[in-house]
Amino acid sequence: MNPIVRSGAAARAGALLVLLGPLVSWVAEFITAAAWQDPPYSPLYNWVSHLGLTGPPQTAFGQVAHSPLGAVMDTGWVVYGALLIVGTCLLFDPRKGARPITIMILAVLAGVGVSLVGIFQGSNANVDNGLIAFHTFGAQGVMLAGNLMAIAVGTSGTRIGLTRRRSIASTALGTAGLIAFPLFMTDVFTGWMWNIGLFERAVIYPIMIGHALLGSSVAATQRHRATHPTTPLAARANS
């Protein structure tokens, strides 16, 4: 099958950027969560987006939020979004048809979404001034587009350079994230407030793992091709 990714330096750079995106976000999340000590941050309960709240402690969306290094998390999300968009555009070749174009569109939507989460915080102040709409649009946008992208990548795995196992894994991750999305939204709107951090991460982490799988897989494939170039047909015939 014809590949839908570029080759050479562009593909290697794109794969590296796609891989770095979730890694940067995870490092920022770890650092920010470690600094949240009053009360201690609980990943199974507290919202992920609350890590990005700057300013004084507040009760936002029913949870006490105090993130001393909120700017670190916000920066991590914006960087993640930018790396995803640039990396995907470098990696995929839109001249190869509808599949790469679809993946690129989903990547742009997801990248813009996660960047909006970092730029517009889910704070009480933004609820009052109406800017919370951008935060909400960004969060729901990345949740939907990101998981759909994982499925699109998985179903196109052979044309991207993913192994069969990684193709199945990407499809399964995106499917799991889409299944978790309505559970998370139900939890939000019904006011269960039970392990809401767990529900939120069940939607978000499949996206991030999918990006890490995509970036690492293509990087490995491109590295293998660079170190083991295909022998030209004429040379093989002469030998």
C-alpha cells in the first residue's frame, strides 16, 4: 500500500515533534501536581485542567483548587498543541489523498483545543467573564478530535509505518477514549463528582499515548530506512 507519510528529514522531524508533545505535557503535569500540596493533588479526583489555574486558591466546579505552578502546566499544554500541529503537518503528505488530510485536520483541531485549555483557564473569573467558553470548546475539541485521530491513525497503520500491534493499539485507545467521553460528560453534568479526575484522564490519556505511539513508531521506521537503505533493483540484478 502507498505510504501517506513523507520521507527523509521532514518525516523524522515530524515524528520527533509528535512524540515530544505528550512527553512535554506529562513532565509539566508531574511537576505541577507535585507542587500542589494544599490540599495534596489527587489524580483520581482532581480535574486535570485545574492544574493550570493560576492565582489564589479557589473552589472551581465543586473542587478546591490551588496550583502554585499553574503557569508550568499551561505552558506545557500550549507547547503540546503547537508541537502536534507542526509535527503532523511535517509528517503526513496531503498529496496522498483523503486519509492524511483527515488526520492532519484532526491534529489541528486537537492541537488548537489543547492550546486553548492552556490559554483560557477553567477559573471562576473566566466563568464570570464568559471566557470559559474557549476553555470548554478547547477541552471538548481535543477530547473528540484527539481520539478520532488515534482511530484514523490506527486504521491507516500500514500506510504510516506502524506495526500491526501498534495499529490495533492506536485504534483501541481512540475507541476507549470516545467511550469514556460521554461518561465524563455525564459525570460533569449530573454532579456525581466521583473520581472525576479518573474519568477525565480516561478520555485524555488515550490521546497522549496514541501520539507517543505514532511518533515513536514513525521515528523508528525512518531511522531503520536511513541505516538500511533499500538496494536499487539494478544493483540487485547485477549481483
